[in-house]
Amino acid sequence: QVQLVESGGGLVQAGGSLRLSCAASGRTFSSYPMGWFRQGPGKERELVAAISRSGGRTTYADSVKGRFTMSREDARNLVTVSLQMNSLKPEDAAVYYCAAPGSSYSGSWYSTPMKEYEYDYWGQGTQVTVAS
């Protein structure tokens, strides 16, 4: 059974930090890139960051560059992706989702899919609230 389980969300003051984690299991997630998306109140879901299957390349939304860092740790039956969020701003408040492409994904070893439609598996989300 495929599972993506996020954790680490919460309430933080503006300027503070949070670290989100996503535990992905149930398939060989190490063969796929992974992504973090977020959806704020009244907004569409947007890509925050994506990491290649190799872990050697990451792509970030302009709004989080220099503040957020995505990483991954691959084990045999479990992939853990993290999102270190520093210098948080009130506009970063959202539900954050971990996502992975499906088996039809055919990108290169270093590709970082950036479109929501490229992802087939999603976690339940974790809430991040930033107090001003």
C-alpha cells in the first residue's frame, strides 16, 4: 500500500523555522523524484520544491529560494524527504503536501517535475501557520 505521510507542521513566529518530513513507502520511491507542494487559504496548490531521483538536483519556487531546502534519504523500502524552512513569512502559511509521480513517469535521472499533473501520489498534508 502506497503511503506518503507528512509531519512537522505547526505554528511558528515569522522569522522562525520548521522542518517538514515525509515518509514514503509502499513502492520503490527511490526510483522517482519527489515534490513538496502547498496550498494556502483561497489559493491554488503550488509547487514549493522538487528533488530529482538521484537527489543531486533540486528546484525551488522563486518565493522560497534561499530560505527552504529540500533533501531526501533513500532506504530500501522507505524514502524520507525533508523540507527545511527558514525565515518563515506569514505568506508561507499553508497546508504542505508531499507528492510523487506514478509509474508512468519517464523523466531523466536529474529531472525535477514541477507541474501538479506530473504527480500521482499525495500525502494528506500538514498545516503550517506563521504568526506575524
